[in-house]
Amino acid sequence: MLSGTQTMPASPTMLWVGRTLSALAILFLIFDGGIKLLNLAPAVEATTQLGYPASAVVMLGIIELVCLAIYGIPRSSVLGAILLTGYLGGAIATHVRFGSPLFSAIFPLIIGALLWGGLFIREPRLRALVPLRS
């Protein structure tokens, strides 16, 4: 029996669009989390300028990469998107609090939109849960 919340799987073209959107966000977050995990000078400098202690940089990188790994596993991708939304929301709040340029405050929102947009396109269960109406 079909319920009103079932949706069709994404077409192959849309599946690749979703994968591409997700890949763009994933690549940026791997880079961002990686430089934090390696405790590289640009990451330490940027993080301390936003009011965080230098000792927090590696932990922020670990948290970011763990959330990203959860997102990258298809069975747990929705949970990963939720966790990354919280992480990126904290980044937005930090940039707003310190009066960063508008793009710095908006960029985490763009990354989150890529994560959720890619997931929405390729995940029929998410489309069933959050249907877009025409």
C-alpha cells in the first residue's frame, strides 16, 4: 500500500547533481577540518582572532571531521547533516558576534545549504519527510 509521503527515487541526473553539491561542501569541510586537525598556523590564527583559545583548534577539527564522516556514510547522512548544521550555526554566530565581514558570516550558511540541498536531492526519504509544494 502506498502512502502519501512516498516519493520516487531521484533520476540519475539529479542523483549526480545531489552528489556534486554534497561533494563541494565535503571538500571544503575536509580542508577546513584538516588544517585545524594539523594545527596549521592559518587555522590557529583565524580561530584565535575569533576569540577561541589556540588549544581549541585541534578539537574543533576533530569534531568537524567526525560530523563529516557521519554525513559521508549514506545510512547516517541525515544525522551528519543535523550535526554539521549545529557546527556551522556556531560558526555563523561567532562571525556575527565578532562583526566579521558579511561573506564570512554567510559562508557557513552556503556550505550548510550545499550539504542539505545535495542530501535532499539524492535522498528520497528526506524528500518524503520535507515535501516541496509547487
